Amino acid sequence: RTWKLYTKLMKVNKNLFIVVIPLLRIKMESFLIAKVLLILIEVELFLLKKNKKIFMKSKIIFKLIDIDGNFYLYDTNSNRILLIEEEDYSKLKNFNGKIKKNELKENFSEKFIREINKLRVLKESKFSKVFYEFSNKKELKDYINTHAESLVFILTKECNLRCKYCIYGEGNYEGNRTHSNKNLNFKTAFRASKDFLSRTTKNNQPPFICFYGGEPLLKWNLITKLVNEINKIYPQEKQWFINTNGTLLNEEKLDFLKKNKVMLRVSLDGPKQIHNKNRIDLQGKNTFDIILNNLKNLRQKYQDYFKEYVSISFVISKEEDIPDIKEFFMSDKIIKDVPKICSQINNKLITNKQLKTDITKEKILKEIYDYIQFIELSNKPSTEFPFNFWWAKYLLNIYNREIIELKNKEKLINLCVPGSHRLVINPDGNYSFCIQGAESLNIGNIKEGLDINKIYTIIKNNEKILTKYCPNCWCSRFCPICPAYFTDNKNYSEDLLIKTCKDIRKNLSISFEAFLRINRKDPKLFEKIFPSEEKKIN
């Protein structure tokens, strides 16, 4: 029975490491030994059925990249990138990103083995657990009280537009709220701001205070009152931010924004014919001319403020629109030199299939090649190139990576601590920790404060879920995974995490290719991409 079960187990997963292999060589004359082995194997089978997939912890994780016949190996454990011979590349390719120590010795030349040993590449990783660095609730509470970063006011759930792809549009996205007349009142907002500003900011940086909606400018009187009153109780430096559709900007508002140095992000989806396809008002009327005229007035009246504090956000809803969007943003006299933030429709939670859009790898690579050419030939800031997608921040992570081996417990780069990195106060007085998918996942309220017990539970759940996947993934050191990415707005979803991980791996593969192409062409180009950063290339 022991041998039958063992054979069955190996058929399910040939790579699964079983500690009983050496013992099976012993003549099993002892009934006790056979019984112990039987129990061990049955436990392994149970775990397989429960988790569906168990990876061998001793595996070596890597990624292979072919750039026009130049062959690269990225080693996750050491965080190094090596240029290797085609023969070694071809052999490694057969192992599909995971290899065992003994397989290296059996399949590769002594020269290759000497080289990787010298650089400590392709060594077995100790990384086995995603860890937030908090071993108890007191440590968590102390961290939150000394690492405040940003406070977000959801001023209203009302909006004066009805953008067709809006995440709050009726029936567009699974589990999301829709537009409503729920508004934040001054008393709740001001109390939240006092609680937030009583904490110490991370690295003593100025606190970041943001106004979101719906459309936040619908509550202009609340914005001005909050800014004025917060300035009285906290005269120190702050960073103000408003995310707006831009239709309600007027001279009175522009004067106030300029006076208080408010960072202003305005939504504009490109040229008139593309913008007006989706961004319409309550009566179905177009909005392009109104927004562009408001931006024109702002630039004419406050040119310095415009250049320093204004940015544009836009959504790509169709791949075929990309050439026209790029042409518009790089040529329009009003906004061509304004930083732009590009995003795509979230396909993972979308229920309206007509809105679903996929941008092919080939199209993204073309934009990356155009981007490389732009920064190489132009003296303009890299932010003027409109299509940074997600790969601009990925490039920064790859470029600025630290050459150090993974530890047993690791905190991933984008694991924000709920209530610290971002604290969201909603119209009902409840706190949440994100506006990107976890808006309804409450972590306290205005009366009782932050719920440390709940935040600690969220963190431990995050650790448990991510530990199942991250130690066995080649891109764990650059991954932008965030708890909001695997919540359907109210509950954690492991299925959503798996879908998100698939997209992230695809995007990081493209980013690695971009990084290596830029590095081959001229490493000094990175100084033009990240001019304000102190960087090193490894």
C-alpha cells in the first residue's frame, strides 16, 4: 500500500520532494517503518488535493529573455541579470523557469557552473514566506502612527458626467458601487484630518491630502472650507491633490488652486472624436471643448502653476485609438508638455463585455520602441511621451533593484500597510485603505478610529494568500501586487489574484525587454528617463 500510494503521488507531481525516498531503499521488514511512511505519504496526498498545487521549496527560479539573438538570464534569488551563451540559454529553456541544483550539475558545462557560482547565481532560494514585518498588533499600531502618508476624502458619490467605461457606471463592473447622492460632511472630514495629522508622517515628508469623488469639484465649498481650516491647525507644509474631470473649473477655482499650490489632475482622453465617445455629461452631451478651454484659460493665467502642478490622465478604451491619441498629446500646444498618466480598462471585473479591451504585446512593444527613440533623440522630459502605461514604474523598479539574495521572509515592494500608505474617509464615516478596488473593505470609522485588530487580520490574510504563490514566481521582487488587486471591493478573491498575477507577469516580461533594449543601446538614457532620481545600473 505504501509503494502504491507513493507511485500515485509521483504521477500527480513528479517534482514533489518526498523525504521518504532514502527510507524506501531500506528493506521494510518493520511494520512500524512501513506504517510511518504510509502516514507521511497520505499527508502529502491530502495537501495536494487541498492546495491543488505544491511547489518544491528547493527549486531555483529564473527568467529567460531573448533580445534579437542576445540571450539573458534573470535570477530571482540574486536579482542579477546575466548575458549567457545560446547553448546554455537553450538548455535552461527546457526547464521552464524552475530547476533543481542537481539538474544544473548534470546538464551544464563546468565553465557555466563556475561563472554562476562566482556570482552566486542560480542558487536555491530561502524565500518561503511573504512577511509584513509585524509580529504583533502593537508593532503594527506603532508603525501606522509613525508612517502616515496620504489622506483621501471621498467628498461625494455624485458626478456630473456619465463616462461609458466608469468603474461606478451602472452594470459596468462586478461588485462596485454606483453613483449616488451620498456626500461627506465637514464635521466628519475635519475630524478625520485632525486624527490623520496627529500622526507622524513617513520620513517626515509633508502629508498628502487628496480630494476624490464622484466629481470632487461638485463640493467646492467643502473643499475650500477644509483647506482653510486644515491650514489653521496644521500650518506646516502639505501637498494638496484633486482628481477632476475638469468641466467645472472656473476663474474662482483656479485662483484658489494656484494660491494653495494644489496638484490638479484632469481627465482628457485625447482628441475630440475619441474623448467624446465615452466622456459625456448627464444629458449625453460632449465635454471635450469645455475641458480643453478650461485648461487653456488656466495655462494663460497661471503659466508657472500650470507647468508645475497640472497633469492629465487618460484611458485607452480601444487599441486602434492609440496613434491618434499619441499624435494629439504630443502636438497640442496647450497640453503637449504636461505630464500624462495612462490607464486601461480593468478587464478582470468588467461585466459589460462591450467595454472590454485588450492591448496586444506587439502594440505595447511598438510604443516602448517609440519611447526609447523619443528619449534618445529628444531633449524633452520623458514625461511628455504619453504612453507610459505601467511599464514606466516597472522600469524604475528593475533599474533600481538591489543585488542581494532573498531571505526566508520577505516584504514585497508594493505591500502597503492598510491605514498607513493611504487612508480613505468615505461619506458614511467609515475608513477604507484604497480607492482602487477595496473601497468597501472597512478598517475602522470616524467615531472609534482605526480598527487595529481588523487591519492585523487583513495583513495576516495577505501573508497567507501571497505565500502560496510569490516564493515560486520569477517576478516577485518587482511585483506591484497590492491587496486591492485581489479584492472584488468587499471580499478577497484568490481567483482574482491568479488573474492579476498572470497580467503582471506578462507586463513585467515586456518591461524587462524594454530595460534590456535601453541598456544595450545606451545606459545613459536612463538618466533622461529618471532625471531626478539617484540611480545605479546593475
